[in-house]
Amino acid sequence: MKKLILFSSLFMGTFIFAQGIQFDEGKFASILAKAKKENKLIFIDAYASWCGPCKLMVKNIFPLQNVGDYYNSHFINTKIDMEKGEGLDLAKKYNVKAFPTYLFINGDGEEIHRTLGYVEENDFIQFAKDAEDPNKRLASLKQKFENGEKDPEFLKNLASLTVYNDVEFSGKVLDRYFQEKPTMDQEDVQILLMGLQSTDSPLYKIFQTKKEDIVKIMSAERYDFFDKNTILNTIIKKSYNADTKTWNDNYFITETQSFLSKEEADKILKRAKITKALKNKDITTYEKLSLELYKDYSTIGAEELNSMAWNFFENVNTKSSLEKAIAWAQESVKKNENYANTDTLANLYNKTGDKINAKRWAEKSIELAKKTGEDFSDTENLLKTL
């Protein structure tokens, strides 16, 4: 996973590309009022700061002239981090569970259409046109399904649009789809796996009944891997009480003892707790558990170490902990030197007051970025301050 923020300057308010989409700043309430006054739909790029495809859309698609021409003339456009500020409530309201999600909202705040993921130029414009066509909006597609539509291509498209945010409905769609198209191909398996998050899901039942077909496309070992992870994710979910924000460790250990060693179970549970603590902004718990889990980091991969180091840069202020994060970043660089981890190292040194090393690694990071064609504007801005 790449470092969590590559384009932080894009998320500070209005950002207008020279030829691409113009994103409106301000509170969502004011954007709603503007959309209602101008009788336009709102296009929301619902993103998360760590999301790779979100960054690629910012880099490759949003700046395109054809995309900008259409979206700017037809919609009020805005970008909202769904894990910060008012984005947290909007994510709940519009059931955003995957990133990037693209929402089309009317002036009354009602969802009209949605899609998600990295989308190429022509398809991205077509999605916008579909949002304006009442016959092609998601609500209309769902109604068409309820009326008995059996066309496989229609069903596959509808399943891909709903598999993340409405698993129950997507399960019904895929169930009908596989009745109409009994032979699975690789794209069918991908759609099924996208929504496979719990053993309680109707998609899991399809995953089980279609095992013979699925292992023709992927190996039996890969099938078992997805099966095990689905079971594990379900146990993790049931081990956590969202109301009290507490964990049932005994339940987790008991439920996983048939396929995990005690050591494996302890590590996985601690990782889950770390993830949840960060999401809940419980930085004290996050910091403590992370330091425990990564006390011995000699066998940890470069990307994971870089991700943890960057998380500490963003969220932790204890100097001794930041020095530990520097050690993680150094190990990441040692294992696989690249733009992302050298930039992380530069930022960590700067945060701890070591301007000399911050400058050294910022220059190295920019040098590496130029070789690979990556955007290094944030690193360049850091270098200017040193």
C-alpha cells in the first residue's frame, strides 16, 4: 500500500484544474442550496485519503478536458473525505463503504445514482449521463429488476453497482444472474469476491454452491484463502461491540482455534484492534498496540512498514514513538527504496525537528519520483520549508 497521502493539497478546499472538473468548496448544506437554486444534481467524489484508485482518478481522469466540460456544465461538483468531518455523517447517510464512490444527489439531498471504483474517461462521462436519465438511474434499474428483468448483462451491471453498499440486494441479483448464466467467467468471480465480506451474506452461499465452477478459474488454494478470510472477517466483526467500543477476546480466540494457532490469532486480533482504534481516533490505544505489534519488525514487508510509519507521522506526537516510526521507515527504505517511503522518512525527520535529514531524504524522494513519473509536489513543498 502506498503512503496514505499523495495529494493532500487537493483536499484543502476548492481545487480547479486547468481543464478538468471544478470542485466546489464549502459545507454540504451550502452545496445543496446551490444545487437546488440552479436546478442541478450534485456530483460527490466520496474518497478516503489512503485510497489508491481515488488518487489515480485525481491524477488521470478528473483533469481531462472532456470530463471537465461535461461535469462542470451539468453538475455542482464536490470532493468529500468520508472519514473526516461532515464526511463521517454523509458516509452513513449514503451508505458509502468502498472508495472511491461517486454519488449523484439532488437538491433535496436524495441519492439519484451511484457508481464506484477507478473509471476510464468515456465510462466516467457515460455514468454522468446515466445519472441524468431517469430510466438509467439506480432506482430505475432496481425497479426493472423487481419487475423480473433477466438479461444477464443487465443483471451483471446491477450487481456490480450494488455489491458494496447493498449486499442483500446484490445477492438476489447475482442469484438470478447465475440462474440465467450458469457458466461462470473471471469477471463473474471478481464481482462475487468484491462483496464477499461475511459468511452471513447471501453472496457467501453463492460462493459455496459455485465452488466447483470457481476453482476452474482460480486455484483451490486461492478459493480456500478467500473462504478462510471471509470466515475470519465475520469472526472479527462479531468480536467487536460498536456501541461500547469493546472487544470480546475470548470469543475471537475460541472461534479461530480450529484454523489458527494461538500466536496467529493474537496477532490478527491485535491488528484488528489497531485498525479499529485508528478509525475511532483512539490514538492512545492505537499507538500502544502498534508499538507492541511492531516491536520486532525484521520480517515485516517494506510496504507495510511504510504504511505504519506514515500513520504515525499523521496521528502520533510522542517523540519516542515517532523515532520508532523512523526506524520502520528506514527498514522499509532498506528493503525497497522508493518515492513513497523516502518521502515518509523526510516527513518524519521534519516532524521530529531533524531538518538536515529531512532535507536529505526529501531531495532523494524527489529524485526517485522523477525517475518513475510520480507526483512529488507535496515533497517539493516540504523541501521549500527546510
